[in-house]
Amino acid sequence: MRPKIVLIGAGRFGANHLRNLVKLDKKKKIDLVGVVDSDEKIIKNVKKNYGIIVEKDYKIFIENADAFDLVTPAHTHYTITKKLLSKKKHVFVEKPLSLKSSEAKELVKLSKKNNCILQVGHIFRYNEAVEFIKKNIYLKENFPYLIKGKFLQTTEPKKDVGAIFNYLHHFDILDNILGMNPKKIFANSNLSLKNPDIEINSTVFLQYPKDVNVILDLGWIPSGKYRHLELYSKKQYTFCNLEKQIINIYRNEKLIKTINFNFREPLNLELNDFVNSIKSSKIPKATADIGLNIVKIAEAATKSIYEKKIVTL
């Protein structure tokens, strides 16, 4: 069975989804039945370059599609996903699942009630460097007492969501490799937009069980691009370039090992996971429950900023 899939949103990151969905269509793994977008320039480009049907309203496709790939602004995720799940459609929704944990919880319940796959775009679940760290972190000599992470870039800040919800990837990476939730969160806004008043650069401190402390720098910066994860244990220091999927391990101030993984595009892997989950009813790596948990953490960090206090989970 080749699931009939519609892409909603073919803009900046949606264009990457479109490229990968076209590949899946050519391999006869899916039928890409249409694209939804409201931007006339995007509509023209999709029709010209791919010859795919493009509409401005996703509801046009509801009766003719099995699943939808949702790559729209974060504030629209809840409303559109709820509508699609209520029609018993499978949904891949880019992170975050929603901007409120109450809404995310509702979507999780609805997906289970209607027996629909609801997968969230936590793309670092498909990063081989992260998987390597996950498998090796619980060796006694590797278990970290301190973790530092950076997700910083020059991309123009969004106006519907702050840095924490926009760049929450490290929350998911930590959830994945540690397998536990933070006990306490404290966050600072280093820079914010005046109108609306949302943070565009933040530092987040998280305290986990087993005496693991985490410092994250997230958001927009005027120059540069950083996708880093650093782990400090009693015997070694591990530096991971998440984007290039390269790990360097140091002991006694000496580089003892460099690991280069054979790069496979994570977005391609996660969309394949979505398709295979539809076909076999298996559980994808980035489940709706995981999406809900990450929303709870991001929500707590945001609350910490605006209430200027430590938030206990």
C-alpha cells in the first residue's frame, strides 16, 4: 500500500520536505498527491519544478489523502493537526507539536483514539552521532556531570514563537540520551523583540537527576552557526558537531578518537520512518508522547523567563 500524502507548507524548510517527498514518490513508496501553500511565488515554483497540484486550502485534499506532512508556523500546528486527526488522517507535524502542553496532550489523546500515526519532527532522533552518544553514555566512565549545548544561527527570528520553542532540539536530544526529565529549569532571555515581546536569544539551565547539570544557549545571533553538544565526565570530554555528525573524544587534554559517521540526511530518515509507520502500524522514533514531553519542558523554560524564577517539573 502506497500512502497518499499531502505536504502543507513548502516554504523555507518545507522545500526540503518537498524534495524528500518527491524522492519517495519516485521510488514508489508514496503517492505525493498535492502541496498546500498560500504564497504565490512558492505555488508557481512548485508547479514549474515538480508539476504537482498545489492548492491554498488543505481541506481540498482531505478526502483524497491518507496522511499529511505539516510544515507551517508553530502557532498553526494545534489547529491544523486537530482537524486532520479528527478526520482520521495520519500526521507528520514539524516541531513543536504545539505551543501549549494542554493542546499537545489533546492531540496525543485524539491520535490514539482514532488510531492515527502522529509523528513530531524531532529530527535529531535520526542523527547517528546522537545515537552513538546515547549507546555509550551509560558506561560508568562516560556518564556526564555537565552537558553544554548550542543551537545558534543567523536565521531571521520568527515573530510567532520565541527562541526556546523555535530551537528546542537540545531538549529532545537530552530526553533521548538521558532517558529522564529535568527536575528544575531556569532560563534567561538575553535578547528579545520589542513587539511582540518574545525572546530571540536565551540561556537555559536544567538540573537532571543523578547530578547532571545542563547549560544551553539557544537562538538568533548576528554571525555564525552552531549545532554543538559537549559532555564532561570524570575521565573524558566529548565534543559533538551535530550538523556534521562528527565526535571528538579527549582525555588528559589529548584527542584520543575522532568518529566520522557516514552522513545520511536525517530528514529523509524521519520521513521514511513516517511512511513505514503508516504501512506497518509501527511506532515511529519521534512519537506524539515524546512531542508532548518536549512541549512541557519548553513551556516550563518559557515560564521561567517571564516569571523570573526556577520552575520545578
